[in-house]
Amino acid sequence: MSTPRRPWTRQELLLAINLYCKIPFGRIHLHNPDIIELAGLIDRSPGSVSFKLANFASIDPSLPRKGATNYSKLDAEVWKEFFADWDALAYESETALRRARNAPAEPDETQPLPEGIDRPALVRARVNQGFFRSAVLAAYGYACCITGLPVPDLLNASHIVPWAKDPKNRTNPRNGLCLNALHDRAFDRGPITLDENFRVRVSPSLPSKDTAANDLLHAYANTPIRLPKRFLPDPQLLAYHRSRVYNSGP
């Protein structure tokens, strides 16, 4: 007699959505070590976990394509909850994941706190920044979306609308771009932005006769970025960047 299938719980689904956000789209399969690890943590088979992650594609609004459609009502409810409040659900799922791994809390209790910041706020910010970086870099296949540089140590998850300006979208991967350190800085400070067609726009205030500026920045003007496999940049957030951050020149 076969064993009845065990329904997924809300916490298991939170952990699965967390992992879905952090795995490059083409690596969702039962042999992926991250899927095998999660399967062990929640006492399920790697096949069951990989199938659940693949099913999320059918309800992922950031994807142009759809996966299998036999997701449950709870799947849809927890997914909607996650996407409606990235900050809270990213933190809740990351905390649950650390507990399941018996991992220590972050940050290290021995480290001094920055002035004016309480420990719970610092912990939450660091945890969510880690989730945001993982989700954004995975969406872009761990390569800079402007240059194609595939060196994770030299890549940043850049906020389109700055962290301090939009608390609701601080942890939303659609508020992120995967950029190398130089272009991250240029995007953050305003010398570059993206137009409505996801092409690089370079500020006319940058010196066009400077060899380094030409090689590193002007050379990419009007070049389309490498689009992510999921979490396409939000057009409204990009419009904010063009109007509030980008230096459009005199």
C-alpha cells in the first residue's frame, strides 16, 4: 500500500520560494546540490523539491513563459504573500533557513553596532541584503548585464531605486541589476542609466574625449543590457532612476 502524499506546509513553501529566487533558472533539477540540501532539510525527495520549484514558473509574473500548472491553492497564496511583501517574507524565509541549517544568527554578536542602529534592524538589513544579492545575481546568470563580466567577486546587486528611498522595494529583485563594481558605481551616482528599451544611456556630462571614459562607459552607450531569465527590471523603477538619479547633463 502506497504512503499518502504529505501536503506541503507554508514554511516548506517559503523555503522553496526562497530557493527558487536564488537558483539560476536553467539549474532547477533534482541533481542540483542546493535542491538536494533543501530536500534533506524538509524531509522530501530532491525530485519533489525540483518539481515544486519548476511549478513556480507557472505563477511567476516575471517570466514570459510558463511551467506546469498543477500548483495548489496554498502554493499560489504563499507565492502571492511573498511577492506582495519582499522585505518581510525574504527575512522570514532566510531566518527559517538558518534555523533549519542550525546556522548562527547574523551579524556576529561580537561585532560593534554602527552608531544609531539597533541590532534587530541591522540583522534584518544584512539578511535581506544577502537575499537580494543572491536573487539578482542568479537572475542574471552571475554575469554583469552590461559587460558580461562573469566574476562573482567583482559583481554587485545594484538597486535601481536606492535602498534608502524605497523601503517597499529594498528586497525586490525587480529593483535590481547585476553590474560589475565600476558600472554599479556609475549607475548609483548617475553617469549611466537605462532607457525604456533597457539600453544603456550615458550622461553627456562625462568627458567624451577621455580615453578611459570612452573605453569603460561611452563604449556601451545605446547597448542593450543582457536581460535576466527572471525578475525583469521594473519599468516604473527605471523611470524613477532616469528622473531622480541619472545626470542628464546641462
